Amino acid sequence: MGWLFFLGGLAANYSALIKAFKSPAGAPARAFGPLPGVIGSITVFWSVAALVKSGVVIPWAWLWILLPLVIDPFCAGALVLRVLRK
């Protein structure tokens, strides 16, 4: 369920971001905010823990846990996009 919410929320956030870029200045972007990135990060945390428990070696587990927060445009990814847009 967490994976589905993350992917759906990510699609909704990117859709809202694209609409905000195309709209006149000052129009708010209506999206889920940072919630999909946070849910995705928590889901990856529990998925990595389950995989490690079953014997799968995950290199750089912290990178995979933080990746949803970077991919989501209303989390850390928003800072990068705003800097690149200016």
C-alpha cells in the first residue's frame, strides 16, 4: 500500500508542479505536499529491513531510504528544482 501511495502521490505532485509552472505567477500548486515522499521513505525503510532479514545484501541502504525524499518535488527535490529554475 505504501508503494502505491508513493507512486500515485509522486505522479500527482509532478502533475501539480507542471501545472504551477504553466500557470501565471503566484498560482498555488495543489498537491499532496511532502506526504508521498515521507510515506515512500518509510516504506523503503521497512522494505530494506525485510530484505536484509531474509538475507539480501542491500548496498548503501541509507541512500535508498532517502531517495524518495529527493525524488518528490515537494520535499528536498523542490529545493533543487527552484534553484535550477532561477
